[in-house]
Amino acid sequence: MKVIVVATRKQDAKPEEFAPYLESEANVALTMYKDEYVREIYSREDGKGAVVVFEADDVEHAKRLFRQLPLAKAGLLEAEFYGTKPYRGIVAQVK
């Protein structure tokens, strides 16, 4: 199942708090990509976080994966998780 995660920097976190984690964040995200848990990852245009598409068993699995990210471990991110399923219009047309 694909799970879309909208991650937002905590409002009370200062930009300099993120700096020590950025390299390890990129390394963990790339490892998850290579392991096929991360399908897509984007920086938000507003600079306030990221959007990640996880390939996971369910939303709880995606939450566990997200918590492995260094910025999440450091408590610098909040996240919304959206499980997905095939769009009904496409499913109806395929049948």
C-alpha cells in the first residue's frame, strides 16, 4: 500500500536545530529508497517540510518507517499520514 506522508517542521524549532541531522536524514532516506520503502520524496516548495510516498504494509508500518528518519527521531517534525487505495474510476474501467 502506498502511504503519503506530509511532514512539517515544528513551528517552535529553529533552523539551526536541523543542520546536524540533514546529512544523516538524506542517507537514511536514500537507504529507504534503495530498499524500496520510499517510492517518492519531495521537499515542500514552502520550505516547511517534505512529502514522502512510502510503500508499506499499512499506515502503522509507514509511521514506524517515518520514525526512523533522524529529523523525526529528534522531534523536529510533525506528520500527517494518508493511506491510499486505487482510484475507483480506474478500477471500474479496468474491469
